[in-house]
Amino acid sequence: QVQLVESGGGLVQPGGSLRLSCAASRIRFSDYIMGWYRQAPGKQRELVAHITSGGSRNYADSVKGRFTISRDNAKNTMYLQMNSLKPEDTAVYYCHPESSSYWGQGTQVTVSS
């Protein structure tokens, strides 16, 4: 079955950086637009960024200029470089192939001083 494993989350101070990874297996990774989503307690899951197989990117307004999404199709891996982190970035971050029903378990990002 399809497996998506997010990693790289943790506790960081405001202004700090984290790099998240999503390792995919048993899926034709290059066929999908891939997305990073996040969900904070009491809030709906929201799209953070997505990237096409060819590398075209879109970002939520809240993260533009701070986050960078990327992918390595040969490694079946997607990344999210997060800089200048803010407390409002605190959430569980999920990996998702668009138009699929697949989700990873998520990785917790906590931004706090």
C-alpha cells in the first residue's frame, strides 16, 4: 500500500528554521502534484504549498517568502524548507498527493519561545 512518511518537525523558536521531508513509497510519485498541508488544534486543515512534477510551485499567502517547497522525483521525496518561523505556523504538517486519498501521519511543528 501507499506509504507517506513525514519527518523533520520539532520545537523551534520564532525566527528559526526547519526542513520537513516526505518520503513516499509504493506510488508513482512523479505522476502527482504534491502538497504540504497543516492543521492546528481546533482549526481546519489548510494547504500550505504544492508543487507539480515539473517543479511549478504555489504557496498560501501566509507562507510566501518564508517557505520553499521542492521535490526530488528520483528519490520519491518532497521537502518543505521553513524559514522565519512564526508561532502561527505551529501545526501538524501533512504530505498529500493531490487528487488521491493518501495522507501521511504528519509531523509536529511547534514554534514557541
